[in-house]
Amino acid sequence: MQLTAKLIQLLPLQTGTSAKGQWKKQDIIVETDGQYPKKVCISIWGDKANENLLQVGNVLKIEFDAESREFNGKWYTDLKAWKVELAGVSSSSNASSSSQNDSFPPPPPDSWAANPKNEVAIWNIKMGALATFKLPKASEGINRTIYFYEGKNLKVADKVINAYCAVELQPDVEVELEAGNDGASILMLQGKPIGEQVMQYGPFVMNTKEEINQAFEDYHKTQFGGWPWPKYDQVHARNKSRFAKHADGRLEVKSS
């Protein structure tokens, strides 16, 4: 059996000695993605319990066996992992490309991302300390950029880059990423160029100058359906922490 899920908790490491020698067992709690996430407890025995891999927040690909046993008239089920790998792609990835998780909602049907030939992808890659992850090849002509926004250093192929740096990648070559001792968070953006003329003025981005003028006229007439806030330059309070409000109404607040 196989499961791809995010590691959310490490239970205390258990060790002991048996007739076969010393043993250790690491129980972990992982959470699946999707509309109805499920928490699952999985046991990892021996050297498979890799400390560098088992970092809270990592997305793991786990292959395991399920076994039930009876004790005092009650049945208990154990999930024992026999292979654990870093899946690398977090739950905020866009599944319209070759993402390893297919549970994400599809892009809008008439959007550029809806056509698989355009290979649009938005991946938020979370890596634990010293973890490695291989970006699969895309097609020639695709734009692919990674932005390293959390961690101290990241090795991209054979080059080490510092945090807050962006790197343009050759899309049709597999690239290995290797995190430093503090792990790494990377945003990857890719897609086939649309190839259309782009005009930008102030906050408006259109295809032609005429469309820019029309956008200004529409804004002055209707404010695009009305502006519900008291100021034209409305912003959140300075002391308000970072947050995201999802389409389902769920509010996610980033801890400082």
C-alpha cells in the first residue's frame, strides 16, 4: 500500500533490546490532503527512521504493510512502513502539471492552465534538513523559475544559492535540489509563454492601449462593482500577521 501525506507530528522514539539485538521504532502522524484530510499513524522500524527525512512539514511518500492482531478479544491494526521517501511537493501545489499529488482541484476550464500542453505549474516545495528532491523534466520552450524564500542555502544542481534568490532553469533537464542544514522552502513557477502583447499602466494589465483606457473608464464609472472598504488605499493593520483566506472560507494564519 502507498500513501502520500504531510508529516505533522513525531511521537517519542521507542528503543529496546531483543534476542536479535537492539531495535528502535518511530511512530509518526501524517495528514492526507484533499477536501477531507485524514490523520494516520504509521510505524517506522530500524534505520528507515531517517532523522533528516522525518521533519515536521515534509510531504512523504510512504509504502507500508497493514497487519491486524488480536489481544484479549480486541483487534489492533499496525501500519508498518517499509519505504519512506520525500515527495517534496506540498499541499499548495498546482496539479495541472506533473505534480505527484492528484487530489488538488483542477484549474478553471477556459484558462491557459487547463490545457496540459501548456504545462502550467505552481509548486511550493518544502524540504527538510539535507533533503534532496529532483525536479522532473518539462518540455523544451517552457518557462521555469524557482524562488528560494526560506532557509540559509540551497544547492541547485552543482551551484549553491542563498535565500531570497530566483533561478531560471532549463526546463527539459532534470534538476536535483539539495537543502541545507535548516531545510528549504522553494516556490516553482512554470508554463508555456502565452505569446500575446501585454500592456500595463498603474494597476491595470491588458493586451492593448485601448483596453487600458477602457479599464480606466470602467473603474471610474462603477469601481468594478463597488468598493466595500472605507479608503481607496485600504490595507490591513500593521500589527496583523500574515494570513490567507481560502475559497472554502477557511482562515489560515501564519505564526510568527
